[in-house]
Amino acid sequence: MISIVVPAYNAAGVIERCIDSVLRQTYPDFELLIIDDGSTDETAEIVVAKATQDARIRLIRQENAGVSSARNTGISAASGQLLCFIDSDDTVSANYLEILYALYSPGVLPVIDVVRSDRDGSALSPMPEAYTLDGDWVDSYFCGQLRYGIAFSVWNKLYSLQTIREEHIGFLQELSIGEDMLFVFEYLHHCRSIRFSKDASYHYTIAPGSAMLSSRDYTHPYEKTFGVMSEKGRFSLPIADRTLSRWAFDASIIIIANPFIIDRNYAEFKKWWREFCRTALYRAAVASEKPSGYKRRVLHFALQSENMIAIYVLFRLLRFGKKK
């Protein structure tokens, strides 16, 4: 049986659509666990009504503690042999579970392609049908082909619940960015390979408050995630300094390019920049090797030079170009 964990917080407007998409699955052997994370709307009432129509639906309620806590609750409550996650504002095609189950075998992580709500359904990134986890996979996961091929999400994959429990794999509740990424990273330590399906059966909705669209300061969340990644002995496999630096560079670009930072006037940016330059994240970013691609190399050179004016102008130009 497959246990499906859906964390939900104030999801009354979307949860029924999500549940209905799961109930249409061609693979019938599943349980659907809705973890209500302290909702103040009618989320629970909607789930209860749906559960009277299908015994495979279970509602679990908890005080509001965040999506990581809700997912951990789902892991603890699951009774299947296999496990997958779906977000409450997303939907899946009828063959979603069937495809993942067909790809699964012990030691293999199945990954299915994703349709984004703001795109035409094209593949996230060209990937081979299978990827063997060789000696370079950690760097590839954080900084290379695997990063863009499987993304850092947990919801388009199928996991062994036994492996998760035996290896004590869970979501780090202290993080607000990167908790998905580190969960999958820990799980991959216990896999031999990844198998991909280009059948885009997971429909991902980019919510207005998501990191992709929201305008807020991500400096501290990324710095906190970087600190966890840098801790010695925190993970089954260490993350090499080279990989950490490359990841820090990418994170720095995301932070600076966010409208909350780059749309500031120069005086405000200057004040923020002086604080950012003192972070471990920035120090690792400037120590990273030269990236590929002309635009990224220019940004890398600007960061290493610590030329605040050049950085401000470059990122403003990039921001202006995107608005056109």
C-alpha cells in the first residue's frame, strides 16, 4: 500500500480539488492522510465530509507547527509500505501513483515530471531515464544536473517508508527553506539509483506566497540552511566545501535578485549589503569556483570583487530586463 501525506493549512479553497484528483487514481491501493496543521478555516470539515465517501481518507489534526512538522506527523501515522507527498494546493493525474509504483524497486528513487501552473507543461529539465548514484552525485544534487532534473521537492517521488523510519529521516522543523532538499538528500544516501518518468503527472501550483513569487528578505532563511548543511556529522554523507561554496553562490544570487532586496534604493541596499558581507553564506559564495555561463561568471566576478556599486547596477539591470 502507498501512504499519501498531504499537509494542509487553511486550504479550504483547494483541498477538495486535491483530494478528488487522488481518488481518481488508477492505482487503488493507497491511504490518503490529510494533516490539518491548525487550520482556522473549513479545511477539516471538508476533509471529514470527503472521508465519509471514501474510507481511504484519514484526517489528522494538530496545532499549527508548520509544513515540516505536518509531514513528520504523516510519516509517523502512515501504515503503507511506500510513501509519497502531495501539497494541498496541487493535483495529480489519474496515473500518478501507477507510474511511480512501476518505477519503484528497493534502492531506487522514482521521480516523475511536473507540470507547473505558470508554464506549458514542458519538462523541468532533460534527464536520462536512469541516473546511477556514483561518487559525484552529491555535488550534482546540490549544484548540477540532478539539481535541475529532480528539483528539491519531495512531492514528485516515491519513498520506502521502512527506509525512512529505520534511518530516522525526517524534515528539519527549524528550517523554512531547504527542508525538502535535505530530506531528499538524506534519503538518497540509501539509494543506488534514480529512475525518471517524463510523464508530467504532478500538477504544481505556484502560490502567491511561494518563494518563487514572494518579495521578502531570504537572507536569514538561506543563511540558516547553509549553517545546517555545513555542520560536521549532521548528515550520513558529508557535503564537500566545494559543493557548499557552489550552493552558497547560487543562494546569494537568489537572495540579491529578489525584489525585496534589489528594488531598494541605493542607500538601503548599501546598508543591507554591509550586513550580508559578514555572513558565512557570502564568504562561502565568494570562495566558490568560477561558474559556467557568461552571465553567471559576470555576477561571480562582481561578488568576488566586493564592488557594491557594480553588484547593485548589474542586478538592477537584470531585474529591469525581466520586467520588459
